[in-house]
Amino acid sequence: MQALKHEIKKIGSLALFFLIGFGYILVVMKLFLKEYSIDTYVLSKAIIGSLVAAKAVAIMDATPLINRFEQSPRYLRILYKTFVYTLAVLILGIIEHLLHAYHQTKAIVPAFKSFIASENFYQFLAVMLCIAIVFLMHNIFKEIDTYFGKGNLSKFFFDTPEFRPKNSRVLKDKD
């Protein structure tokens, strides 16, 4: 039961982080598309995307593939994990768009040409870049949390600071 609570808490916090990140991306897209009178539904996409990303990250974090550079400098771990997560989303996104195009054309080659030639291709690339930034931010925060000790980053952001009177000084060691 304890393991289940831990898994739900982990997936929930990841999903919340990705919901905020993906929600921001999709709201910005909606605002840009509104200029051309194109309506999109972003909330459901953000919710589903955040849940899928959270579970995928949790699963991938448990694999040896993602932990390949654990003995390397932190920036390499961050960049590597960001690349792997983004590559996975890119591959799944291409498959999704190709299946959609295939459904319309009923053939693979025309579906691929339709996907590349469509204006959605550039929107797709823009979304991939934004998703990469969200993954980059996630990996940076994760490394900072590991550096300061698990949970200390959350305490830093969400705990109320200690009250110190205005005239009190913090003593520093003079070594």
C-alpha cells in the first residue's frame, strides 16, 4: 500500500508539473491561432498529455537507458534525458500524425507527403521545441533537487520561510 501511495504521489507531482508546462504551451498556441479565427481545445490536450508524459517519464526513469550517464557531469545528464524524452515524444507524435494522414489518404507514401507538406508540420515542430523546453526544465529541477537532497527543492518553494526579526543577523563562519 505504501508503494502505491508513493507511485501516485510521484505521478501526481509529475503530471501537475507537465500540466502547467503543456498548458502554458497550448494556451499560447490558442492565442496565436485565435488571430486567424481558429478555435482549438487545449484543456483536454494538456491534461491527457501531462498524464501520459508523467507516466512515461516515471517508467523511463526506471530503465537503464535513461540512467546511462549517471557518473557524468550534471549538464550531460540533463541534456541526455531531455533528448531521450523529446525523441520519444517526437516519434510518437510522428506516428500519430502519420496515422491521421493515412486515415485520410489510405496509403503510406501519400500520407507521409501530406504530413510533410501540411502547415501542421511547422506547428508540430514548434510544439516539439516547446515540449523539449518543458522536459529540460523538469530535468534541471530534478538535478537541483538531487543536489540539495530529495524534497528540499519542494521545501524551498512551498514551505513558509522562517520569521527573522529585522535587526537579527545571520552569523557566517569565517574560515
